[in-house]
Amino acid sequence: MFGALFCLATGFSGCGYVRYLIPLNPTAKSTALPLTHAAWDGLLKKYVNDQGLVNYKALQADSLALNAYLQDVSANLPGRSWTQNDRLAYWINAYNAFTVQRIIRSYPVKSIKDLGGDKIFVNTPWDQHFIKLGDTRYSLNDLEQRIIRKNFDDNRIHVALVCAAMSCPRLRNEAFTGPRLNEQLDDQARGFVNNPAKNKLTPADKPQVSSIFNFYPKDFAKNGSTSVQNFINRYATQKIKLDASLSYVPYDWSLNVQR
């Protein structure tokens, strides 16, 4: 019913957004060990700096290495024997690596938003089915909305998934791995919350915070947090008031490229 009403209200052709209400959980029957993500780790260390900015031009010249890693990702879906952390690390790395691949295939480009249409849930860069996993093609929104958010109750994903924009969290210059995932996600959260380019936490009663908190407010009110303010204070060195009135920093969609 909600989907039908939304379709009528928005007029989206085919109501493409409805697919994102349906969870996905692609799983291999194989009992193979989790990917090490060593190839992706090497590329990140080589082409991403400490600020999370990417040398897309150089990486474009090394695209065969990225393509080879993503072929391994495609051929090795998470197995039933994998731990929850191994599975989440796989999906975060897949999202970030396929996003980078989408950029370098069209580079130079000023913004990822230039690579698609403007109809959300229909033809934006996040709705294009360019991601091949096993025998099926997926979109970035499939990975984020239908797989990661539906299957992993962890709001720290929003500081780890990187959409190639300056206002996104920094692209970590190492791969996420199952054994270190909690440590890595906590470090991402601390870095994101305390970055003055993303969040201005003073005055404590009226901070200006990332629009990401406005995109997913309900996500930040679960998984050990009771509100956006509470999530921020879990990681902030400069605490804000729990009843603080939040305003949001306009999102900068320019490419997260090294200059």
C-alpha cells in the first residue's frame, strides 16, 4: 500500500524505488574461506592518501589490477560459513571498490552525479546495474539499501561507505577485514565525527553536522545509540548536548580527488 501511494505521489516510471524495500542476501553455497581483500588493500595504500582523497588518474592507468580484484569479488560471494564481520567487510569493500571503478571508467569527471540521470531510484549512478556478482547484476543502491542496511544492524556503515564525494566519509586507505572490522569502523566513526570539514560541533547546543545524519536519522537511533546526538557523542572529543538543535552542512558532491 505504501509503495503504491508513493508511486502515485511521485510519478516515477515503474516505481523503481520499490525494489529497495525488498531485502537481498546473496550467498554462495561454497564453504571457501573469506577473501583477504589484499589486492584492494594494496590499491588503497598506493592511490588513496590519509585524507581519503583518490589519485584517480593514476588508478585509471592501473585499472587492470582493480578489475582483477573485482572479478575475485564477483566470483566469491560470502559463504554460509563466513562470520558476520567477514560478510560485512566484503560488502563494504565491494561497494567502495565498485564506486571507484565506476569513476575511473569515465574519468575525468567532476562529480559522480554527472554519470547518471536525476530520477532517484531510477537512473542515477546508484541505480545503474553495472555490478556483476555471481550471475546477477546489481546497483550500488542494491548493495547499500537491500543488502547492507537490511542485513547488518550497524549504523557505522554510514561512515564506511564512500560515494566518491567530498562530503562522504574518507575512503580508508586500507581494506576492511573481518577480524579487524570493529576496530576499523570505530576509527572511521571517530575520524568522521571529529573532522571539522564534516561536522562543526560548537556551539554544543546548535552544532552543524553532516547531512548524512539527516539522510538516515533512524539508523543513528539504534545499534547502541538512542539518537543522532548520542551517536555523535560516542565518538566526539567535543561533546554536544543531547537535546541539541541540529542543522546540516550542505552536501558537497564534487569528486574526492587528489589535487
